[in-house]
Amino acid sequence: MARKLHPTTIRRFSVTGIWEGMMRSLILLLTLLALSGCMKVSDMGEGVREQFSDAGLLDHSSTRRTANWRVQPDSFIYIAQGAFVPPGRAYPRPNVVAEEAFKGFIGYFPMVRRARAPLGLDEAMVEARSAGAHYLLYTRFAKADDRIGNGDQWSDQEAVDRLGVDSGVIQLMLIETSTRYLIDSARIRSRGGLLTLYDTSPEDLLGPPLEDYARTLLGVER
């Protein structure tokens, strides 16, 4: 008769195997970078961060664009967010995507302004034109899943299936104000990491991918 393994033993074996695999990959990566002799310390750190993100330990995001347009750095961009409540167990601030997009864009586009509150697309276009903006960046929080990440959330929900990392999806449209031509649209999926899940929410994942999107519009590397 086959011997049954205790569930605790199975979990311990699985976690140990995962950690050993990640550590082997990390050691191999650092060894290759060190042997190259021409890799900067900052580049090595970025490589490690990407490895940890891919392994699920740190926050991760992926962006899909429908076009590959680039805009001039002196372009005036008006940022607004639609009044849409994302499905899922999360209640993000009403204008949080526009706020985070503004923070990410201001470092690359000196002429940036954002709406103070959520707006419909037509309202946002009117305000963008009135401000003299060349482009309207219209955003929407399409989906958000706020998992249990602290003691208060556990007390409220007490559901094991709600433990885990946060995730979210945002949608972007870049529209030329003079012609209402859709220059680009993008969909950004974000998820948290096992090392960063404590006391966070889906809106905490928005900043880095939105800043990356601003860079891609200029063709600037990280």
C-alpha cells in the first residue's frame, strides 16, 4: 500500500522546490552578468528585478498597444478618466488612473494637465480642446481585484480563496484633439508580487506601467 504524505509535507516540498529553482536562476543570472565584465550595476539590478517579477515575487505588468506611434516631447497632453466603476472586489479612488498617469507623464512631457474629476469622453474632449491640448489621453479602470492583504481585510472577509496578490486592468486611448483621430490605444494588465502583497491595493500597481507607457510614446528606453 502506498504511503500517504501529510498535506504539510507536500506544501513544504513545493515551496522549497520553488525557492530553490528561483535561487538557482538568480545565481546563474548574476554569474553571467559578472562574467560579461561590461554590465553596469544598475543594469544588473534591473535584470534581477525582472527575474523576480517574472517569478511572481515582485509586481509585474504587461502592456498591449494597437499602434506604434510616437509623439513629440513638446506635445500638450490632457489626461482624463472615465466615470466607470471597475468590476471586481475593489473600490479605487474615482480619478486614480488619471492621477497616476499625470505623475508618470510629467517627467517626460512638460506640458501635461489632468481633469480634476472623472469625465465622459465628450466632456473630456471639450476640456482638452479648451485647454489647447494636442492630445487627449482618456483612461479607464476596466477591472480591479483587491485580495486580502492585511488583518483588517481578513477580519472583513475571512475567505481563504480571497488570499493572494492584487490585480487590475486599465485601458488607454490617445486621441488627437483637432481631428478626434485615435492615435493609439493600450491595455495594461498588472498584478502584485508575493513580496509586496501586504497592505496594498490594485491602484498601487498603476504608477510604473503608466510611466513606461509615457516612455514608449517618446521612444525612450528605461
